[in-house]
Amino acid sequence: MVKNCVIFGAGDYFGDESVPQDSFVIAADGGIDICIKKGIKPDLIIGDFDSLGRIPEDKNTIILPKIKDDTDMIAAVKEGLKQKCKVFYLYGGTGGRVSHTLANIDTLEYIEKRGAIGYLNDREEVLTVTSKGVNLDKNYKGYISVFAKGGDALISESGLKYELNKKLITSSFPLGVSNEFTGKKSSITVHSGTVLIVIEKQ
């Protein structure tokens, strides 16, 4: 059984957050406030709590130093990996400072390189980083975009409005932006490299 990890960060929320059954739930810094608001009891609270402005009194709290290399989100992901989680859902990881959003996109790659998969929830889209690809059912609508991450990537796209067959995409030209679902099953295949996939919420 795949074990899920749900992490609540200190960024923006859009009212569509969900926690799959039997998930390991982590509140990263200010994410504890959204957990309290939603009546969610996290299994772990972690952070330096600069965003929160107070230290939680829960016994399952890890207090991080303010001067550190890890972001609070990365630190939370590391704890999820210790629990052998394979699927990560990151909420409150976008909005505010662009640098924080970019850091959490890098966090998706950190997750991928450790044999798991992460999904970053934004207002209208979900982001994931993969070196394998994705298969999507016919119910998806709207747009899907693919960007090279950490170097060039060789990809194929099928079942979409614009199909690609072993096309090289680079980080210096946005060839993969704004493809469209067509009401058919679709797939992104990554033959080499790593990509960031941005999928419109359903």
C-alpha cells in the first residue's frame, strides 16, 4: 500500500485541500494554523516558526534553528521520507514571495530524486516533477504544460491537441507551455531528463 504524506505550509490556501485516509500529516511552520482551522490533527509539527510567530505546545513538535540550509518544507519532506511515504501532497506552498514558490518546485524535484512523487497545489493548477511521465484519463479538461527541469529533456506527448514524438525541450525555450486536453486519454512520456508538469485543476 502506498503511504501518503500531506504537508501544510505557510503559503496560500484555496479551499480544496484534502487528506487521503491513513496519511501522515505534517504542519510546517504556519501550516499549523490551517490545520487548527480545518480541525486536522497533524502527526508532526515542524519549523523554525518565524511565519507562525509562536512555538506550538504540541509534544510532537520539532523546533528548527532559524539559521539553516533546509526550508521548513524540505525539513517536513525529510520527515515524510523517514516514514517511507511515497506520495506527497504539498499545500500552502505557493503564493506570497515568488522565491518561496520556486523553492517548493525545487522540493518536488528533491522528492522525485528520492523515489517518491510530489504534488504542489496552486490556485488553479497542480504541479509535479517527474523523470518518468504521467498518464491522464479522458476526464481532464483545460491546459497542461511541460517544462524541462535541471537540463534538457526528451519527451513525447499523446492524446493532447499538440502531440510530440521524442521532442527535445530545453529550459531556455517554453515549447511545452499550454497544450490542451481533448477529451481522450493522454500521456506525457519522459525518455530522458526531468520535467515540471503543470496540470489545470479539475
